[in-house]
Amino acid sequence: MGLGKGMAVGCMGALALAMVPVAHAQQRSVVGSLPDGTQVETLTLSDSAGMKASVLTLGAALHSLDVPDRDGKLADVVLGDATLAATLAKPQYFGTIVGRFANRIAHGKFKLDGRDYSVPTNDGPNTLHGGTRGFDKVVWEVVDAKPDRVTLRYVSPDGDQGYPGKLTVTATYALEGDGRLAIEYRATTDAPTIVNLSNHAYWNLSGEGSGTAMDQELTIAADAYTPVDETLIPTGEVTPVAGTVFDFRTPKPIGRDLRNGSEAQLLRGRGYDHNWVVSRKPAKQAREVARVHDPRSGRVMTLASAQPGLQFYSGNFLDGTTVGKSGRVYRQGDAFVLEPQLFPDTPNQPSFGSARLAPGQQYVNRMVYRFSTDQGARKTP
């Protein structure tokens, strides 16, 4: 899904050799421009423990995160394009916010307050991550920048991609110490609408470009998942994970069951691309929903969220055509994605709850990723 020719772009990540400093913000640089001339910037965050992150204004994206291994060696554990040109030519949601509605809406249609709405279909017959020009494809305004945190804002006008209401969204990325990266999305509206926001970082705890992540051990705190049809829309069923390849209640390598040819759900998704039911409605407080351990590096990542669902995707469509920040090619299974959110297609499936946001309400999705190593005692986020 290219954005056309004639784009003026610069490099990002490890290849960003000619960034232009912006004096009024700490560790803030221009990396290039969109075809219409809009500049894209990156902001670098760091904390006293040596963790470092970078955030792009395009898609409010987490572009890198340097985390120490069991020997104290830092590595970037987030996948990303090597250049801005590559991102524009083939958007893959690397580290971006996804919305207005993360995940899928069946046939690009939903009903809200008795009125029918249509939004662009960009995933076969369905809408994925907001549509053809979701929040990942716009440049966000930086409204606050400090050495260890940044807040960005985007105002989505009424009718944007067919969604009702003017939606004002903020995305905050913060290094909070003790190995914690917090991502918080907030939204308000001037008219009833639907909202479901999440982050789409591709993780590899051995480091981006290091090869497969399928030997990394995943735990998901969920007793059930939502099966999907041939187009990856939930069927409406809520199925126990016990006795299935979807049981991650105790740690197991991500790839252990991926080649199980008797499981039709894995064939439909080309691997895992499903929603786990952590709870039937949002929790009052964040709780640990997932844990990943990398035996090679010793890195451990926990994820805490109050969202009811967790979409787990095993990097099924990384096809060897993307050159990452390290200059190495990304292939199937070289990363995994964990997206705390509402259940997919919630606007069309009342049994899944509600995605409705009204004026005077505030949507919040706060995700806390905590990094440690298998040398020390595990702590709860």
C-alpha cells in the first residue's frame, strides 16, 4: 500500500546518519518528510538505568527500545523499518498506535445508536486497524517532551474514515524506571463514536534482526479465546483454551504448536492471530496479562493492562521482503505482537461488550511493559 512517488525521506533507526537537530526539544530530530511536505520527527527517551527508547511522530510509533540482557548488554528489542521510505512504501504497523478501532470490523460496517456506518475495508472484506488511513499513517503533534517521556496528540475529525465524532487522542510514552515502559492512550469525543486503541510493537527479546522469536516462552493469563472464521472475524464463540494449542496459561515456546496441521484455527491465521479473553469486561486496575522469557538473552518482559482482550500475533506475515534497522531481513516468526484491547468486531457483537464512547467520557488504555532478566527475582508491574 504505497503512498506514491516523489517522496522526500530520510533514514531512521541505526541508519539515521543525517538527522537535523530541533533546538526547542530535547533529543528531537527530523528524519524526513511525507509527500505533502509534512516533516516526520523522532524523539529519544532515556532513563537513569540506561534504557533508551525512540518514538516517531508518524503513527505515534515506538521505533526502538534498548534493553539489557542477563550480562548487561543492550539490544533493541523492537522491529522497525530501516528507512522512512520503506515505511511509506509498505506500512506494517511497526510499533504504531492502531485505531480508531484496533483489529477487525466485519465487512467495514457497524451500527451505533440505531444508525449504520461504513468504514474502508483494507483486509479482504473487513476493516483492519481503523481503515486505509488509520492513526498509524498520520503525523502526530508533539505536545510535551521531556528526557524520559513524550506526549503526542492527533485530532481525528468527524467523518474521518467514516467514523462519527471529532476524536481527540493523546499517546504518551514514558520510561518510568525499574525497567518499565508505560504506553498510555487517551481519547475524548464531541459525539458518540466507537474507540479501541492499542500499540502494535513487534517484539523479539533477543534483539531485532537476531532471527526467530518462536523459541521465546510465552504465558498468557487467559482461560479462553475467541475463534475466528476464514476472514479472521470472531465467530462469537468464547472457547476454553484447555486441551488446545491456545493454552498459554503455563509458559511454553511460542512455536511449539505452530506446525500442528490438525488445528484449523492456525491454518486460518497462518499461525496465531487471535484474541485471548483475559476478562469479559475491562478491569478496574491493570493486572499482568502476559509474560515472555527469552532463554537466549535472559530477558523477561511482562505486560500489564486493564483491557479485557489480548490479541496475540506470531509474526505470520513477515515474508523476507523487509530489511530492518540492523540491515537484516525479517522473516516469518521473527517477532511477536501483544495488543491489549477490546475484542475484535465488538461493535457488531453485543455479547463482547461495548466500544461506544460518548461526550464527557474518556477512553483510556494504559499498558506497562516491565523488563528484567532471569538472573533476578521476578517482580509484578
